[in-house]
Amino acid sequence: MSEYINSRLSALKAYVPGEQPADMDRLIKLNTNENPFPPSPAVLKAVDCSAVTSLRRYSDPTCRLLREALARADGVKPENIVCANGSDEILALLFHGFCEKGAAFPDVTYGFYSVWCDMFGVEKKIVPLDGEYRINIADYAALPQTLFIANPNAPTGIALKKSEIAEMLAQNRRRLVVVDEAYVDFGAQSAVGLINEFDNLVITRTFSKSRCLAGARVGWAIAPALLAADLEKLRSSFNPYNINSLSSAAACAAANDADYFESCKKAVIENRAKLSAALTALGCKLTDSSANFIFVSLPDISGEEYYKALRKRGILVRWFDAPRTRDRVRMTVGDEEAVTAVIKATEEIICELRR
Ligand SMILES: *Cc1c(COP(=O)(O)O)cnc(C)c1O
């Protein structure tokens, strides 16, 4: 460490993202919840020669076309949308600028929430999930902090119903609730319909998971107009050209291709059912996932052993070494080939390690 970093940040522990290994082609990569399918063919057309030529200019700081496309897709107005360099950037702005009373979130959730608190000096209130990894809404009733609820939650995949999100919003209408809907398209109910009813709701979404564009780094917020304007002010004060023009063109094309979106989503949901059924039949324990990943433990085999044994067979998954997660691994739902490979590997691992 140099002597120049602010003393408040000298002890900061950075978020550790899932690996992006160089020999990716030889591995079945199920560690970062990317989509197994390529982007929509419309994306390939949109990122053409003229899009590359236009890189000479700055990108549109208002993200007009993208906000219009998203407003159409989400059934809201463009003034309800704020675009960012991945939903991570939106979340960072929310931790930075909307957490005067601190931030509250579950003990088992997206690991970045805690890092942003440390980064921006936000006090955290960690609320344990129950023994089945479920959120108990009543635990949040008296909390004044800004709430961060991933729905479905990660790495559990368990979703709250829209009515339960409404209940949390109604617990205290002067408390902001951020609903991180990174995985909502894979089977959970969105809270979007609640933004006209509640002033204290922000939803974050991303092109990284269900839209097959993780590398483009595009996310967005959906919020009541006043809140969206505040968020937009912070965005413009930090990095007004936060979406590059190639990513913007790619995201617009993806947002407008509803058919492709539906077909990828459907395939992932079917593969999740197939994978879950096969692993359950082998005696594995799974949470009820509404996301594009499963959270699974093997009988009598630790999460670390399972992770390592899969890795030896060329399958990369995520293992979180913390008291409540170390028995399990989080595994992205891949394409059919990946699902078949995971089932076969798991059968072998159970035979081998249980002897
Ligand atoms: C992947 C993920 C995000 C961030 O996605 P971006 O790629 O930054 O849009 C946010 N929240 C959760 C829970 C995630 O898993």
C-alpha cells in the first residue's frame, strides 16, 4: 500500500468477482451467472462499422434512445429510467448518496453491498436470514436504514413475492427500499408496478444476466420521477458518459428484441428444472431458485470439496467461504451440454468421495 490513499480507505477489502480465466474455452464456466447463450442477432447488426466510426464522438450523456427502449419494455416513462455502467454503478450511487441512516441487508446476499458500505463510509445493519435462507419481512419493520433487497436473492435464488416487497415498502414510507432485480427475469415477480404507488422504491436491473450482455456493462434503475432525477444528478456529477456508445447500441438492440429474450429465458428456466431434478434425485439439497443459478449442497461432502472436484473436471462454479455458505456451491444454469456435464460429474463425485 502506498502512503497516499486516504486513511479511511487504507483497510478497505475489495470485492472479489468470480474468476474470468484465460483458458475459458476449456472450462465450463458456471461461476458468474452469465447467460449461456450469445447476445441477440440484432446486437451483432447494431454494433456495425458505423457504430464503431461514431466512437470518435462522446456517447449521448442523456442515454435517450436506451431510456426510451427500456421505458417501453418496462411499461414506465423515460423519466423513470437512469442508465449506468452495469447495475453495479447504480448500486454504488445508491450507497454513496442515499444511505444517510446507514444500509440494511441480509447476512447472505450479494457480497458487494458490504464492500460499498466500506467504500463510502456507510454504517451497515446486517439482518440474518432464517435457517432456510429466507427473508423474514418482520425483521425489517423497525429499521430506519435504506434497505437493499436482492430479489431473487443471491446466492440463494429465493424470491419474495411482489406483495411482500409492497409490505416492506409500506412498513415505513420515509425509508428507501432498493430492490436489486438482477435475476428477476428468470421467474420472480418484478416490483416495477409499485413505483406509481410508492415514492420510496428504486429497482435496479441489468443486461448482464437475462440479456446476454455481461461484457457490455449496462444496467439501469427504475424509480419514481423525483428519485430518478436525484439519481440522474449523481450520475452526471460522477461520469456523464458512463455508457459507451457501442454498449448503448447493443443494449438498445437487445431491449427491442423481445422474442429472443423470451426464448433464452425459457431455455434457462427449463434447464434449471432439469438440473434441479437430477441433482435432487442424487440426494443433493437445493434452495428453491427463481434465478439462473442454483445453490446446492451434496450429501456428506463439503462445498469446498464439491467445488474442487468440479474444477478438476473442468467445471468452474462459485464457493463462498463463510459460515452460512461454505456447505454449498452456487452454480450457474448453463446450456444443455453444461447441465449434462454437471449431472455426470456430480454422480462421479458422489461415488468417489463417499466411499
Ligand atoms: C450480477 C449482479 C449485479 C450486477 O450486475 P452488473 O453486471 O453490474 O449489471 C447486481 N446484483 C446482483 C445480485 C448480481 O448478481
